[in-house]
Amino acid sequence: MAKSLVFRKWLVLVLLLVPTLMSAQDVVDSVEVDPYEGMIIETYETEDGGTASDTIYLDNQDDDSLRITQYDLKEFDWVDICYNPQYAIVTKDGKKGIYDLILHKNITEIEFRELGYSRQTESEDSTNISMFYAKKGIKHGILGVSESTNDILSIWMDDPDEVYSLEECTTIDKKIVKRAKKLLEAFIQQQKMENAQIVILDAKSGCLKAWIALDANMEKEDAGKLLAHSCSGSLTKPFHTVMALENEGLSLDSVCNGVSYRQGIEAFNNDVMYHAIQNGYRRKVAERKWQQLTDTQNPSTSPFIIAVGYNSLANDGSMIIPTMKADSVNIENEVFSSSVLDNLRDVLKVKGQEFLQLSWLSPKTGWFGYATEEMVYAVGDKEKEIPIGKQIQFAGLFPVADPCYTICIVADKHSLDVNPSVFQDVVNPLATWLLK
């Protein structure tokens, strides 16, 4: 694909301006322009703190690699004509792409989770260029489309709304990080996990002491990154159930299908919790909540947010949320009423070895905690027919009498032969060490 030199110069200029165009917090480093468009531009930081770019031109490529999946307009769920009417943003199965309404063809794959038309600009040789902003996976970027040829060059960076950074967080405890990382690495290897994350908060101050994400395959794009959406909200089922009961004016001892709600929550009975949520919220709201609580294909939260929620049990129902900036936190006061808080402490207090799902916790410590597991399905399995693995989760704070730390740990495995009890090799020794 021949491209004008001016178009290439325009892209290099945009690339160097990206920190201004996108976000002052972004770091421009190893930014890659789509290689199938004939070139790669790599941007890196120089010794003096500036940025520089190297452009690599690729040899002729196999035409098959340039093919884009085509759909008829009637096949899209939604067609949104852009301000420049040559193009439309089309949506199919929740994903978006760019469609040329003049040529009647897709000019990108339908793969973006967010896509929007930005503006039209003009290069030095008077070539009109349409610019789009896009989000794909954990990346966000700018797409420049040459209107005469539909050549597309794109610039991608980590999306700050999806990827957390701890570089400015001053409350991280290096000793805790070192200990937790060693235990997590051994856990992944011994249990053959695909990935695992652990978050540790100071229960009293709410400050973040450690957040570690590890992946068995460190070549994956998201390996080791702290993702805003990396797990389902399964661990918050007791919270939503208790709040739904209060909405209905019911107590923990109210009965559902011959079982009290207290027993249903403590015994990890999904049917009982689902019934409470269905009755305690409007139908559409309830369905959306349950989807977020169980959907591992489209993760709705992170172990960090879950840990913050559990930590509210030690702070009279107020959520203390670390900002990741120095030692500052945001506080949301009285998120839970006193009655909801009392009920949560009641059902989340681990009572000896009564329930097998938490019998692996060391009785020497004393916990408020909960553990769950959800099936993982292949991305294309919309009907969720055949599970390919499990996501297991645990959150808790300890000791019960005077909580010092809150822990949340989440892991994925491509096997159905796993349950939260495998966390014992991380949680128990870590809790013992932390309380020394």
C-alpha cells in the first residue's frame, strides 16, 4: 500500500502530540502503529526526557493479511452516520467498527469496545484525514483515516480507565509486596493457574499496601497489569443480597424455598441469593446486577474495588478508596446503613469449620470473609454451554476483634477441577506473617 510522505509526516506529528491530545497522564513509550498498514512507528523516551520516533517500513505483505471481514449494513445492530457522511460507526454484537458508506465496505474490523468520530483535518498535500478515537481491550488510541484511500494508521496506549499504575502510590509496603509476590508465584506454579491477583489494604486507614498481578504466560498483553476490569463481582453477592432484603423489609431469618436467607448466604446458595436480588430490585436492574456478579467473559470489577468494599466492614460502613496518588484517599461515608452493616458482619463472620467452602482458613486468625467460584466460558460461547475453566475468589479481613488487614485474591484456571480452598497456601501463611 503506497502512502504519501505527507500522510506519514502527519502521523508522526500526531504521535508526538498524543500526550496532549489524549491525556497528560499517559506515558508515550513503545507506541505501535498498525503494522499491516505498511509501517510501524515506535516512540520512546530519550535521556533528556523528550520523545523520539523510529519509523520502520515493511516489505510487501500477503494480501490475505489485509482482508477485513465484510458485513452487509442490514447485519449491523446499529449504524451511526458520522459528521463526515462518508463514514459510519457500525455496531455488531456489542463491538464497533468503521464503515465506508460510499464504497459500501468495512474499513476496519468490528473489534472496538468504544469508537467515536473526532474531527476532519487536512495534511500538507491537502489530503483530507478523518480522525477517530477508539478503545480496544485495555488500550485507547487515535485512528487517522486517509479519505482518498481509506488507509488507516493508529496509535495505541494503555487506557488509564482500564489499567492502574502504582508509580505514585506512596503507601505500598515493599516488604509486604515481596512476601505476597513470592507466595503468589508459587501458588500459580503449583496449582497451574492461568493468572492471579492479590490486593492487601490496611484495614484501619484503608491505604493500599500491595496489589500484585501475575500471569502464567508473561507474553500476554495484559500480563502483570493491574486491570480495572479483571474479575466478576461474585464476591459482592452477600452485599447485594442483604441490601435487597432491606429493600423488601425482610430479615436474614426470612425463609426462601425452605431455607433462611442467612443459611442461603452462609452456604453459598446462589438460588437463594438470586431470589432475594430478583425481589429486592426492579426486574431489569436485578438482571443487570446478577449479570455483573457472575459474568467472567465481561469482567465488571477488580480485586481492588472488592477489597475496598469488604474493608467497609471495619470502618462503620464507609468506603475508603485509595486514589493511587501519594497517600490520599477518597471517602464515601455511610455507604451501608447500620442495619445492613450489622447483617453483613453477621453472615460474613467465618464461624469455625461450619462451612466447607471456608474450612481451609486458619482458625487461629478469625475472619470476616467469603469465597466464590464462577464458570469461565470461551469468548464466542454466547449461550454459555460448555465451561472451559473457573474463576475463584476470596475476600476477607482479619482479625475479627480488631481488623488490621483486608485481603482479596482472585485467580483463573483452565480447568473445572479447582475451588477456593487452594488459596490456603497463600492466605494462611500471609495472614500469619502480617500479624507478627
